[in-house]
Amino acid sequence: MRTAMARIALATAVSAFALPAFAETSVGLILPKSGTYAALGNDIQDGFVYALEEAGRTSEFKLVTEDTEAKPAVGLTKARKLVLQDEVDVMVGIVSSGVLGAIRDFVDGAKVPLIVANAGNDEATGKDCSPYITRVSFSNAQVNRPMGKWMYDQGVRKVYTLAPDYAAGHQMIDAFAEAFKAAGGEIVGGEYTPFGQTKDFGPYLTKARQANPDGIYVFYAGGEAISFVKQYGSFGISKEVPLYGTGFLTSPLYVKAEGDGAIGVKTSLHYVPTLQSTENKVFVAQFEKRYGRTPSEYSVQGYDAGRLLLGALAAGAKDRASIAANLPKVRYTGPRGPMEIDPSTNNVVQNIYVYETVKDGDALTQKVIGEIKSVRDEPNGCKL
Amino acid sequence: MSESGFWALQLLNALQYSMLLFLLSIGLTVIFGLLHFVNLAHGALYMMGAYIGVSVAAATGSYWAAFLLAPLAVTAIGAVLYFTLIERLRQAGPMNQVLVTFGLIFIFLDLVRIGWGDIALGLDVPQAMAGTARVLAVDYPVYRLFIIALGLLIMAALLFVLSRTQIGAMIRASVENAAMASAMGINVQRLFVCVFCVGCALAGLAGVVAAPVFSASTGMGISILIPTLIVVVIGGLGSLQGAIAGSLIVGFLETMGAVLFPQFAAILVYVLLAAILVIRPKGLIPARG
């Protein structure tokens, strides 16, 4: 009897180990790890990993990282690999709108949820939306639209625009121009500069001045933003023609390289590290402790992608279909403020902040001077 | 802003861009003219000049230290490249030279990414040049005027050396006919090394001079290579006058193109390149008529 009981007890104990361990969620991080956007890709990944660490649930996730090189063809190959070979449950990432455009059909057809942690092209949550694509970062129009009315309210009546000549540049300026004109302003002129090739903005700045605007509104990011702001500063025209734009122009990630030219530039963005909410103060302090640098909008996008995924899993999602269904239902208050996903577009609904770059001692920092709450995109052809 | 003021500003913009192109193209064209070597790694040396300049300025707090040391450092890198790689490739034929030196660009690019990171870095202009000055009745950034002045100075210095000094004569002789020059007792080999080093120094100088305006980024070596090659092909391989003519033409065309025909600005230069290749394939002022 006792030996039988002992055997049964032993068998039960052994079978407990034979039960499948809690299934790991396999996440494909699809980001540029080389090339011009590598720094952004790293920032997004760090934010995402931090979200998992903050929740204490890193052991429940298996992360597979692939480098898109910010090239559409490479991105598509890597997406296929993650889905077909690594069989990930969900993909997170995409910095370049070009890559997003290239993999949209594949993601939709393969029915794999994708949390977009940067790429802003409007169609991805517009006419090309998909129940499997949830965007937690921003849309190009969303960041620019509020500035139209805000600048008009500040007394700006005539604006000259500049942006690089590719899809994002056009979308950003179009969104701003539409809102600015609707508020009563006038676009006195504008140019699109050759994307990635323009190094000397001198001729364009001179043309902008000749149009005699109340301000210049631009979209530039990364290396082009640094060049543009430095050259704008060198011409000494900030009193005559103040500079406005989207916050990518003076992103905390590289504003230091821009020097004094960035001082006084007023831009709009969905996040700055100097936001005064409790959630953000904790986030910034912990992020700095963990990584030794201040978080940027890219880090917070990665973080919110992590929060979104954790929220979807907490609501009981287990596989691709249920994750995709649960992602748009997650709501919480994060470092950016109140976060929710609009079920009619699968795009994030968030506050947009207007900030001025100011000098604080030796460093450049962001002073929030405006807040537009709960900016939501129109469906624009999305049928979800 | 007045009409004449507008054109004065654009003239200065064009001149400044031309001078930058000149600094880069003169090194490339003389290296090709003398060594018959297509050195595409020239763009990488430009990038190294910018990044080393950024580091020196950050370490010493002085732009001028960077201005002096970056070209020297790039010359050293160039010398190492010459003795390890380029000397061996001299007989290899243009295709192999292009492939190897083009590959060097990517090696340097990743080395820069490892050493300096992915984010573009800025370099501040020296305090004395931070403002604007009144030139041709407009206010123009002093630093850009400095670039123009430096370019003109180096142009004059090179013209003087090449046409009025003995070493200049030896260089011109070796470009025309290396075998004959060697037969006359000129140490062509040593001349090659000298000229190569000067070319590298100029590339490094162009990098550190451009960094405050354009910022040091990992893509800068590749993105400046095309305009530089166009200057060299349009101007004529191997000649100083060709580099001067080419850089002025390309600089003005790109700047005025951006002003007058912005949609076509990107292709104007290529149209001119195609025309030159058809009408005068050796370039406008080639070294060997």
C-alpha cells in the first residue's frame, strides 16, 4: 500500500514537470540596427525591453531581433523570416514608413499582429489599415495638425514650408498646411528638398526669407535636422523669421549637436522627457538609471509597445489572433499621458505637446508651452 | 529683402559650396591624374576628417586644434592605406581599384559607427566666426566666408606650386608622361607618395571644414562622393584648372538649380555630366590634351 502510494505520489510529482510550462510569447523585434536609423532602432528596443523588465515579466518572452537596415526589401525578407521560420506570435518595430508599406500586405495576409513603434505614414492607419496592424507611435498627420491652429492662435499668419521630398515629408507638410489654412493662415510658399542628399540648405533658407513669412515650418529628422538647424542658426535670422516644425527637428536624441541654432525653436511632438506628470518622472528616472541616458520619443514608443503587448496578454490573449484582437482595447496612463487605441483606425489617440527648445545652464532642454489633448485621426478610408 | 540682396546671398551660397567641392575634387583628380588610380575611398577620408575633427575639438575645446590635427591624422591614415593596399593595386586595372576602394568606404563607415555611434555629431564653429558679416550689402555667416576664403587660398597656393615651382614642374611632367619623367631622373615613385598624401590631407581638411555646417554623419562619405566624381569628370581628370572649373560649374549649377528649378535641381547636374561625356569625354580641361 505504502509503496503504491509512494509510486503514485512520485508519478504525480513527475507528471507535474511534464505539464507544458507557461507558453512563452515569442516577439519578433523588426528594427533598423545599421544605417542612418540605427540609433532610433536601438532606442525603441531599449524602451520595449524596459517595459518588460518594469513588469517583471521578461522570462515570459522570447525576443528575436532582425535588422531591416531601413530598406523595404530587406524589411520584407526579415518579416517573412520572423513569421515563417521563427514563428513569432507578434512583431514589434518598424522605424521607416517605406518598410511598413512593403510589409503591410504580408502582415495582413499572414495574420500576424504588428505593433508599429515608429513609422508614421498615414495610410497604414488610413486606407491601408489592417486588423493586424496597431500603431502605438504616431501618424504623420497627427503630429502636425495641431500646430496649424496653435500657430495661428499665436499670431502667425504667413508661413513658408520646407521638408525632404519623400512620402513622410509631403504628409507632414500637407497635414500642417490644411490645418493652418483652415484656421485662417496663409502658406506663402514652400519647397521640398532632395531627400537624404541635401547638405546645403543655404539656398533654401535664402528663398524662404525672400518670401517674407512670419515663420518657417519644417519637417526634418536625424542628420538632416541637425544640418538644417545649424545652418538656420548660422544665418542669424531667428528674430526675423522664427523656426517652427515637428519635434523631430529638435529631438532630445540629437538636439545637443545642433548648438545654439536650436534655441527658441517651437515644435510639436507626442513626447518630451521634460513632461511633468508623475508617470513620466518615474519613467525618465528609471530609464536613465537603467541605460545611462535620457529617454527620447523613440524610447517611449518602444516602452508603450511593450505596455500594449503586456496589456493584451493580461486580458487573456494567447495566440496571434487573440493578441491582434486585444491590442486595440488596451488603455492606460503612461509617460506620454492617457494612452488608448482608436478601434476605427488602430492608431494611437494621444496628447500632442508644443515645446520650445531652451538653454538650461550648458545643456539644451525642452520647455512645454502647449498641450493639445486626445488628438485623434479621422478614418480616412479605413474600414475596420 | 531686395532682389539684388537675394542674388548676392545665392551667389555666396554657390561659391561656398563650390569651394568645398574643390577641396575634395582636387585631391581626387590629381591622384587619378598622377597615379592613374581611382580612389573612391576619398569620400571615406573626408568622413574621417570630420569625425576626427569632432573628437579633437571635444577633447581640446578648440576648433583650430581640430583644423590642424584632423588633416594630419587623415594623411597618416592615407599613408597606411597607400603602403598596404594601394601600391599593390596600382597595376590591377580600374575595375579592381574601384571595387576595393569602394569597399573601403563601407569598412570605414562601420568603423566610424563603432567608434562614434550612429547619431550625427556636431562641431561648433570657432567663437570668432559665429556671427554674420556684411558682404555685398547682405549679412552672410562669417564661417561660410571663411570656407570661401580658404578655398580660394588653397586654389592660389596650388596654382603657384604647380606652375611656378620645380616640384610642380616635376608633377606635371610625371602626369604627362611618367616613363619619360622617370628617364629624366625624376623620382616618380616618391612624387606619387607625396601627392597622394597631399590629396588625403585636403580630403581631411574638407571634412573638418564642412563638419560645422553639415554635421558629421556616417553617410557623409558616400553622399559627397557623387558630386565630387561629377566635378572631376566634368572638369577633366588630372588637372588643377579642370578641378577649379568643374567645382565652380557644379557648385553654381546645384545652387542656382535649387533656386530656379527646384523640381529639376537633382537631375540638372547629371544632364550636364551626360552632355560632357558625349561632347568632350576627357572633360573640359583635361591634364593631357
